[in-house]
Amino acid sequence: MTRPEHFVDLGPDLLHEQTLPRAETIPSGWFTEPRFHRLDLEAVFATTWQYVGHLHRLVEPGSWLACEAAGEPVVVVLDLDGNLRAFYNVCRHRGGGLALGDGCGRVLKCQYHGWTYQLDGTLRGVPHWNLVELFDRDDYGLVSVRVETWDGLVFVNLDPEAEPLANVFAGVSETVAPIRLAEMSFHKRVVYDVQANWRVYVENFLEGYHVPIVHPELMRMYDFSNYETDVSEYWSLQHSPLTKDEHIYGQGGRASYYCVFPNFMLNILPGRLQTNVIIPVAPDRCRVVFEYYYSDTESEAARARIAEDLEFADHIQDEDIEICEHVQRGLASRGYDRGRFSVKYEGGAFHFQNRLRRAYRELIGSGRERQAPEPLDPQQDDVGIRFPDQR
């Protein structure tokens, strides 16, 4: 098989959505070419709701958390009146950082030159500024970022015209009831660094096709013959009954795995819920952040079960990371470019790839593709992205 070495095509044939039984996967270059990392930050992550933390980190008025969204520094603040706000974590003087970590106070202070901002974003203090002419503090307040919450989780969006967060999560609360994340107790945060493109990890999450091969222990828990995938506008749901055999989650019940496009997951098992966010780091690297919540964290039996759950989950992640890193190497091979989907087990991955196509089409339609960044590697100046009107 031959494949182009220096050209990434975004022509209409690749952006067209097909039916699942006839669909081909997206090209391997979308996972490996350096330009796609920067393109994804603009087309995908800058226009979608990005999870940044739980409200338990913002309990006291004046508290803030420092985070990133689409590669941009952001600070989320609970102001002194109890209002949730978010801003680019950048001083308007010369780009210094404000919050270098989570904290609490009455103002945000630039850690470079000491400009201070009230928690509503207005500029308050400008040291040694008496000789500056034609300066209006009102012109130099912090730049706002949209922030909204869902069931105790905090999300930000760099796109001021994005769909409200409630619309994105429509239907999720109803289908997971009576479980409510806001009523569960946070236990632990675990971070994994993966040598694979963020899409590789997301797509691995989104399909059950690999489970019998990669996760034999899970096969003893799931009634895999009744595995199903449901899709909505913004999310997909994989679900399966648990077997009636004794396992760490009791007997029976159901496993439900949500993916809210592009990179936020809810993993729901009896008595336990994980949030999971996949952060792009580089064309061939991502960071996976898990947060664990439980309905009971205090009893002796609960503590024993939590320890067993964490150990088991860590083992499953080791298996997923190993296979994703193998896949990343395979996608970079000249022996592979595009594949096909299992209709029964890969509907979630198919839904994700169509959402990705849509994000690229919307970027092209907005005209923002003219601002597509240069290749990250100056040695690859001939790597190009072709849009429909560029031949």
C-alpha cells in the first residue's frame, strides 16, 4: 500500500458522513500529522464544553481553580457574592499569569508585574503608572470565558456562541437516574500520560469490540451479548447488564459509559462513578484524568471495596494504555490508512468520527481555516492541509 507522505486531505469526500454499515474510518494522517494537533485545538476543543473540575474545589467565596481549555490558560472564580465566573488566566498588561494554581483571595494578582483584578474581572491596581497617558482601566479588564455547571461539574467554553451546556447534556440525567453525581462523594483523582493521539484513546473507550481480547476480566462481569450503543446529538452511551455472578460491584446491575463529545466520559457502575477527561498534549501524546466518586466512602466495607475498585480500574487502564500506544504506532505505518467499523460494537466510535467531521466542516465554513497554524516542525514545511476550495 502506498500513501501520501506530505499531504493531509480535508476534501469533501473525507468530510462526508456515511451510514455505519458502509462507512470507512477517518484517515490515519488525522491521528499522526502534526498540523492536526493544532487544528483540533481550534476546530474541536475551542468550540466545545471542556470539563475543568468539580464544584467541591470552589466552596468558599473568593476561591479559584486554574485550568486549561483548548491549550489556553483559564481561571474559574467563585466571586465574593457567590457567582461563578471564568476568565483567560492572562494579565492584560504583558501577558503574565494570574493564578498559578488553585487558591482563594479577594483579588487576582499578576505574578509578573503585580497588576490586580477584582474577582469580577475589572482592573483595580496598577502599580507605578502615574506617568502613563491616555489610559482607561475599564479598557483592560480580564477577558471573560463562558462557564456553566452540570450536576456539580464545572465546564468552560471558549466559544461565546456555543450551545448551552444543559442542551449538550440533555437526556443524560434522566437515563442515569436515580444516580446524581452532585450527591456522591469525591474520593480520588488519578492521572495517566499516554503515548498516543487523544483520538486513539477516545475511540478505544467508545467501542466494545476490543473488550474480549484486551480485557478478559471485564468479560466475566458483563453480559456482553446484550451490549448496546445509543447515540444522541452530543453524546453516545454504551451500556450492558452486569452478570448475576458475584463481583466487586455486587451482583447484577448495569454498566453505563457515556462520552460527551469530544473528550468527557462518565463511567457508571453500581455505587461508583468515574469522570474521565482526555486532554491533547501533542500529536502523539495525551493525558487522561480520572476522578472517582462513591455513594459511600466511610464504612469499613465501602473502604475495602473502593481499594479493590481502584486497583482493578488501574489494571484496566494499563491494558488500555498499552493497546492504544500499539495502535498509535500502527497508524503511523505505511501499511495502514483507513479501515471499517463493526456495526454491533463500534457505533460509538463511528458517531465520534462523524462529530469530528462536522467540527472540521464548521471550521471550514466559518472561514477560520485561513488562520490554520503552520506545522509544529519547521522541517516539515511541505505538510499541507487541503480544504475544498484549495487545490
